[in-house]
Amino acid sequence: MAETDKNLKAIKLNDIRNKYILQKIFDFIDKTNSLNIIRYNKAIQNKLDINIDTYKEYSQIIFDIKLFNQEGKLMLKKREGAKVRKNDEYNILDREIYYSNDFDSDNENENNYDFYYDFEESDFAIEISRSRYHEVNSKEEKLNFIKIENKFEPYFHFYFDNDSSEKKVNYVTSEDNVSKIKVIVDYEVDALNKLFNSCPIVKSINFTKFSRNNIKDMSYMFHCWNLEEINFNKFNTKNVTNMEHMFGRCEELSELNLSIFNTKNVTNMKKMFSKCNALRKINLSSFDTINVIDMSSMFNKCKSLIELDLSNFNTINVANLSKMFYECRNLKKLNLSNFNTSNAIDMSNMFNGCESLEELNLSNLINTKVSNMSNMFKGCSSLKRLNLTNFNTSSVNDMSNMFKGCSSLQKLNLTNFNTKNVINMNNMFDRCKNLTELIISSFNTENAVDMSYMFNECKNLIKLNLSNFNNIKVEKMDGMFNECESLIELNLNNFNTKNCNNMYGMFSNCKSLKELNLSSFDTTKVTDMRFMFYHCESIQMFNLSSFNTKNCTNMKNMFTKCESIIELNLSNFDTHNVIDMMYMFEECNSLRNLNISNFKIKEGCLIADMFDKCPYLKKSSKIKKLSGEKNCICI
């Protein structure tokens, strides 16, 4: 009995050893894409009893597809960038192409067509779709198309439902009454990119065999918007390098178990789960991301995702993080304290649209190389706190819309921000409606060009000290402080505006401002002053003696609703190029003295209601003339 046990044990050990050797041999074949190691090595063949057929069987990829009960065609083809028209028909088996005669060219529009993309020669595609048809215009093109269709057909084998006989067709329609298709993929196929691309009638996919290691490209693999389930019990991603858009637009997938995934060689995860709208939870604990370079739009528009654990992510080599969590609207917490972003270059739109996000930990982010932070936190309307004290922004050149719409944020300390290289600051704090304290005393704005709407709708901001701002290159300041309706103190003492050309609505609706020192303003290049001081209802006096308006063309509503101003001296204003002065002083209810003695009105200039609802205004002859009153002499 003991001897029998010993022999059994020896056999088992030998089997394990042989399996290990086999796996090594097959791995080498996968890596080198050569079968010669079996073909010419008789010793291996004899010892392990293997041949080329053994490898072919081992290397098959097998999966089952369940279909929705609707008409469709299953086609195997290499896509050639061909235009596809829904009204044409073909029959590959008869090697003929038939056309329907009911195509009405008068109704031809882009909705009549689907468009394929151009792919590399190694790309394959199993396409399951509602009947798609190919249009060809010449005999030569017909022959090429037929050749392409049949070139790859032997590498994919189809079995309908539980039928063990292979179907020698490459399409299935509703008349076949097929609910499940078994597909066997031969060893010749070495890329699975776009395998199920645009397959609207696929309901589920179950991988039952996947042993080999030579598959490197899985980009766009499951681009199926009605797909409900994928079973990865047998799946091999050991040597995959490209997972771009792998699950993109899988809009009905509610969960994904990727615990079997080996991602150590993946370099591209761009848009990997983009637009997985129904995905609520995903386990990525097995992911090794040390070699990933691109994570842009990785979770883009995963609108149902409520939690995401990325604590195992190694991002040391990632260069692109733009739109990574774009419009993850139900995500409430996100801890990225483990993220090493020392090689990141782009963080634009990274958290844009994360409107439910309440906690965001970025405590260890290193941003030394990042050049783009535009829209980074845009629309994070539930964030009440944001600690960015560790941020290194020395390389950033774009901060436009960075905090736009962070409407719950109450305090923001950016004293560590280095903005020396920033060119674009437009809408940076736009619609930060609850912000009461903003510390930006360290800002260096010497290279900034655009500050339009920078503080727009910061409705609760009371004080703002911008005395450190050097705006020598700024060209746009339109709407810069628009609707800062609680602002009481605004220090612009060192503002250099000599290159600014647009001040449209710059202080519009600053209702609480009582004083505004603009003595440093050089407005020589400004062409637009519309609504510049609109509804500054608390300001009692303006000193605009430094204003040079020789290039200004529009002053419409410039002082409308400046209800507290009593006296206004605009004798230095040069208006010879102005074409619109409509409502310029409308509803200046307290205005009594207005000096516009040097106003020159250009022929055709619009002046309707220029002084409307100014009940106390002393009417000089010029004012009377501009008001359209008769028997007045213009002085």
C-alpha cells in the first residue's frame, strides 16, 4: 500500500513539472510568435508528447456571447475605413454584392450612414450590430472587399446555442432564433482591440478559456453600450500594454469584477471606463499601475460611481491625469494621498463636474511638472474645504476656471501658489458664491494675459487685496469683479493696465463698494467699457482723471444705476471713436453735476436714453443737446 502511494505521488509531481515546462514553452512561443520550438525540437515533442496542434488547442480563446432578442448581423472583418450605408445588402457566401433599389438619394444625410475608422493591419473585429451594409462602387472594390472579409474568417469559429457543429457563416439574423454564440479564436489572432466595438445587441460575454500571453492590445475591446455583464473567470492580461477605452461606453454595466486582471505591463489606461454610466462600484485592488503613462478620462462620466478605492495605485510614471474623474457626479469621497504625481504634466478637468464630492485628500500631490490646471476643480459644488498647501505650481501656465463653480467653498488659502508662469487666469474663482476669505497675496501675475471674470459672482467675498498684482501683460479684464455684491474693500493700488483692451462689466454689480481707487489705471488701449460700473450703487465718487478713452468704442450702460454718485467729472474723456452711449448714465438717481464738456459725439453714435431717470441732473447745453431737447447750442 505504501509503495502504491509513493508511485501515485511521483506521478502527480511529474505532471506538475511537465505542466510547468509546457507553460514556459508556450509562453516563449507567445512572446516570439514562433512555432519552431515545437516544429523542430523532437526531444520536446517526444518527452512531453506535444506538437503544433497541442499548442493551437492551448492557445485558443473561447467566449460565449448572449444576444438580445432583436435583429442583428454577426460579421468578422478587417475594417478598412469604408463608408457604410444601411440600405445596401451583400451576401459574402455567394461572393456577390446586391443593392436595394429603394435608396432615395434625395433623403441622403449623415443619419443614413455609419462610419468605420481606419485600423492597423493587425486589428480584428467581431462586430455584432443591427444590420449594417457595405456600399461599393466598382468591380475591383467588390473583389477587395470580398477578399478582406474572407481573409480572417478561418481564425474565428462560431457555434450557435448548444450546437456542436461549426457554422460556416459570418452573420446571424433574427430568423435564426439564436440567443447564444460560442466563439473560438485561433492562435493567429494576436490583438483583441475593438473586438466587440459597437455591438448593440450583445447582452453578456463569458470568457471560458484564455491561456496564452501574447495579447498586448485590448483597446476599445468592449465598446458595447447595451452590454450588461462580463465574466472574466478565464482571462489573461499578463502582457497587455494598451487598455485605452477598454470598457468605454459600456453604459449598462453596473459592476465589474477585475480581480483577475494583471496590469503590470499596461502603459495606457486612457478612457478605460469612460461613460460607464451605470457603474456603481469597481474593485481595482489588483491593479498594478507602475508603468501607466496615461490615465486621462479614465473614469470620465462614471455618473453612478459612489465610491472608488485607488489606494494601491502607483502613479509615479503618469504624465496625463486630465479628466480622470470628469463628471463623476455621485462620488462623495476620494483619497488620493498616495498619488505620486512627480511626472504629471496635465491635470486639467481632473475633478471637473464632481458635484457631490465632499472630501478630497490631495495632501501628498507633487505637481512640479504640471503645466495645465485649467478646470481642475470646476463644478465641485459640494466641496467645503480644500487643502492645497503642498501644491507646487511653478510650471503651471493655465489656471483658467480652476475653482469655477466651487459654490460651497468658504475659505481658500493659496499662499503657497507660485503663479509666475501662469498666462491664463480667466474665470479662476468664478461662481465661488460662498467664498468669504481668499488669500492670494503671493500671486505673481507678471506673465498673466487673461483675467476676464476671474472673481465673477464671488457674492460673499468682503475683502480682496490685489496690491501685489502686476498686470503689465494682461489684455482682458472684462467681468473681472462682476457681481461681487458683498465686496467692501478692493485694493488695486498697483494695477498696471496699460495693455488691457477690454474692461466690459469689470466692476458690474459691485453693490457694496463705497470707494474705488483707480488712479493707477492706464486705459489707453481699452476699446470696451460697457457696463464697467453698472449698478455700483454705493460708490459716491469716482476719480477717473487717469482714464484715456481715445480708443474706446463702446460706453453703453457704463454708469447705469450708480445711484449714490452726486458729482462726476469726465472732462478728460475723449469720445470721438465711441459708437454707443445708450443708457450711459441711466438711473443715476443722485447725480447733480456731470462734466462732459469735451465729449465729441461721432455721427451715427447711439445715445438713446443716455440720461434716462436722472431727475436731479443739472442740464448743461451739451446735456440738453444729447437729450434731444430743442433750441440748444452745443458747447
